[in-house]
Amino acid sequence: MLKAKKVSKAVIIGNKKLLHPTVDILHSIQCIHVEDFTEDDSFLTIGKPGEVASQASNKLVKLRSLTNFLGIKPTHSDKLQNEDAILNELDAKLEKLDSIVNELLDRKNVLGTELKNIDDSIFVLEPLSLLPLDLEYYKGYSSINAIIGYIQGEISGIEQEIRSITTNYELFSSPYNKKNVIALFMPVEYQQQVTDILEKYYFNDIHVPELKGNPGKMMNGMKNRKEDIQLELTSLEDEIADLKGKYMDFILASDEVLSITTEKAEAPLRFATSESTFIIDCWIADDKFHQVEDTLEKNFNGSVMISKLDVEKEEIESSTIPVEYDNPGLVKPLETIMDLYSRPLYKEIDPSVIIFFTFPLFYGLMLGDIGYGLVLFTLGMVGRAKIKTGGMRPLATLLVYCSITTTIFGILFAEIFGFHVFGHHSIVAVLFGEHSALGGIFYNFHALPILNRLGEKDIPILLIISALIGVVHLNLGFILGFRNEAVSHGLKTAVLEKISWMVLQLGIAIFALAALGYIPVVGKTGGLVISLIGVVMLIAGEGGSAILELPSILSNTLSYTRLAAVGLSSVGIAYAINYIVTNLLFPEGGIFIILGIIVLLIGHTVNTVLGVVAPGLHALRLQYVEFFTKFYHGGGRKFNPFGYNRKYTEVK
């Protein structure tokens, strides 16, 4: 805890003939983080991939294409399939599945193309179907010009202008989509004059298809065909769904097997090789070194060896060392919170265990309600039951942690969905009567709440407690920062850059206590002197620009008053919902009781959603902005073990 797992730089050297067996073993035990080899002027070259790499890669591409077509997503599986069984049937099943999918895809494409052509044809025929002419009447004339298209404006106006040129014409028209569709037949010698007239009416021509017959009847036939196509497409989708259900387990397992095969076959591309040897540059956790050493010795009898360098004694940049968390199981969900910000550097403090306490603490202090706590606990447990793997599972676990602190603070504040639990305003006493046995117990119990969050006297106390929590949290950050700086840059820098802030706060505190009369007035002078010493240390450590940072210590501290403020807003909303229901709706009786119940359900559901989001964001902010900036740099590399976490297959 508080530090990353100790790792060492290591080199694995062996006979080149044993390269692929070595890869198989290292891949299975998942203990090393491989560093890619870069060719230089030395005699070493990048290794060559295994013979199966290309074949496995091609199969994987084909499989993932099928996966994409069938819409298969990774999912949790309780049943692991045998890798050998998958490999034995892989080629035949893959070929068969590929053939079926290609047939379905071809048919789907044909139907899709036909459907598009029908839609295009209907788009053209629809306006023509409004005119009393078959399609063959629009073409085939030598002395007559047929003009078909859309115009905007009154037909009577156009006809009047055409008649001023000639009366020898035939005009058909019909309204269509806020325009008019027309078919105009007239001698060819008037074409230019008529064209000039039509331009004034924003004429757009229609391309008449090379078909014969009545457009309306043709459209009806096309629509019938369109319905048949859509039915066939629906049937195809059902076939695809059946295929997905039938082959999903096989596809997921095959993808895993092929991914592992490809990863192992291509691994030599990351290693250095000479004519007769291979070299793997890697990192290894110290507690796994002997396991790897013994495994290599047992399998290769000295032909493949591993040796390590101690990073504590070597001049290796901390940022280049991969970081593997070293936290107990309960703390691991908080590693997600850390990775959202940035993984710590190897030599930095890992604050996961600290935020394991402070994040749920801040969250619970803000929300603090028995009812909301139980709702969040239920949501968290359902999430953990439904989500077996992936990044959302730690968040579900974190929700459970936060629900526990929310319930605890709810008990301390004696609140359940904004109602008082104990005392003269107890909801239990209201429901059961203050003179009943149960109601009397809650009515006469006054040990809780420890603070009434809506009471005028208790709100200032809550704000002060929040600010004091901030003082403790910030100074914990300075202490951690002192340690990080001492390790990285020495004790003097650590004192000047981190302890100086604590000295400054001490001076301010003494001055304030003296000014308020809690200690002798001479404390003012002492406080000023100590504060001045703190400022001098700060300038010596961080330079003159540090003066600009002095106000931040106050703003950071006051930022923690959000612990009280967010809680007040939550309980205020709950109180308002309860007041409206119990004082305005329920007393009216009848349908207002039902309306009141609806308001209660909707109101508290919305407040629960706000309760999940707002305290979570503000608790994160206090960690990331106020706390981490006092000691944390981040930017560490993730320790990525060479290997594969199987989810669908096993090796027997």
C-alpha cells in the first residue's frame, strides 16, 4: 500500500531455437512487462514472427468481419471452452459460417439495391401518376415537343401566356407538394418561347423513365414488391439473429484463441535476436522473479536465463518504470479513480488507500440520508451482480462503499428521505402516533441527530467542521508531498516547498486564536513571525512567484465547505418535496393523496439521481484539485503483463 509494487529491469537470454517455447511459457505465466526492441547499429536485429502469425491473423480478420456483421459484442461467460476443441473445429466452422454469412450478405445487398431502385422509381412516377397519361405518350414525337416537370405559380397565368404565343397546344396539370406538375405538348417551333415563359415559373423538368403503361398501376405493383422485399429483409434479419445466437459462443472463444495465437506468434517482433540467441528486455515484479527464474530453469535447463537490475541502484528515470498497483482487494475499485486522473509515477506515493477512506467519507457526509443510502446500496449491489467484468464493475463497488457512509451519516443526521427519524418531528411518531409504543420511542429519543442540517444553529457548525476537514486533508497532502519531494529532490527541497505551507498555516492559526481571545494577545506577534518564516521558506523553495500562490491556501480550505453546502441542497430539496406532499396535498384528501404519492416518488427519484451525481463530482473535485495538487504528479506507465486474460477459453 501507498507504494507501487517493486519491479526490476530484467533481461531474458536464450538459445534462438527455444524462442517460441519461451514465448509460450512467458505468455502463460503473465509476469513480465516487455519493452519493445529498437534496432540500432549493434549486431542485434528484430526477431521474426512465427510461421502461424500470418495465417492466424487472416483468420482473425475474417472472424472479426463476421462478428461485426452479426453484431456480436463481448459479454461475460460462465462456461469456458477447451482451446484444443476450438482449434480442431475452427477451420471447418469458420468456413461454413463465412459461406452462410456471405449468402445472407449477398441476398441482403441485392434486396437493398432493389429496394433503393423501387424508391427511386416511385419518386419519379408519383407526380406522373397524377396526370391522365401513360408513360409511352410522353415520348416519340418529331413535330411535337413534350415538356414535363414542376412549376411554381398559377396554371391559369402560364396558360394565358402560352396562349398569347399559340393556341395549338395541350396542357395537363395537377397540384403536387405545394407545386404543380405539368405535361405540355406543343409544336417544336415554339420551344424557345415557351421555355422562356416556364423559366419565370421556376420550371424543373422530370426525367420520364423508359417504361410503358399507367404510372399509378406501376406504382402499386412496385409498392407490393416493396412490401415483399421488406418482409424478406425481416426474415433475413431473423436468420441473422438465429445465426448470432447459434455461433456467438464459438465466435467469442475463437476470437480469444486466435488473438492469443497471433500475439504469441508476433511477439518476436518485440525482441532482439542474433544469429543464435534471443534477448527479451523486460520489467518484472520482484515477488515474481523467482517464479519466472524457476519456471525457465525447469523447462529449459539453463538454456534460457533471466537476470535483473535493481532499479533503486540504477539511474533509471522514474517515468519510464511501469507501475503496478499494490493494494488489497477492498482498495482496488479506487484504482479506477486513480487511472481516471493519472497513474502515479513509480517512486511516488500511491494515494489509492487514502481516497479509499476520504472519497466515501466526503460522499456520505454530503448526501447523509438513510433512505438514499439504502437506494444507492441496492443500485450498487444490482450493478455488481449484473456487471461481471470491465470498468463499470469497480464503479458499482464504489457506489456500495458510498452508500454505506451515506447510511451511517444518515443515522447520525437522523434523516430518511428528508424526514426526521427522531424527536418531536419524527416521521415514525407521525405515522404511528406519539403515544403508541413505537412512536413514543422515536418521539422521546433525542440523542440523534448530532446535527440538524436545516437548523439555524447547526449550519455554521457544519460549515466549520467542513473547513476543518479541509485543513486536515490539505495538510495530509503536504505531508505526502514532503515525502515525494524528499525522495525525488532531497530533504531541503521537501522542507522548503511543503513544510513551509504548514508553518504558514500554523502562524495564521496562532494569530487568529490570539485575535479571537482564545490565547494571550502576544500570540498575534508570534503568529505573524511564524507566518513570515513560512513565507520566507516558501520563497526560498519555490521562488518569488510563490507569493502569488499564498491566497490559494485560503480558497482551498474554503472549498471544503461544499461538503456542507451540497448536503444542505440535497436535504433542502427533500424537505421541500415532503412539505408540499404532507402539508399541501395529503390534507386535501381524495385524488390529492394519489397525486402526493406521485410527487413523492418522482421528487425523491430525481433527488436520488442528483444525489448520485453531485456528491460524486464534488468528492472527486476535492481529491483531484485540492488534495492531489499538494503532492501528486502522476504520468506513470501501466505495468502491462505479457499474456492474455482468458474469458472464454481454458487450456487443459
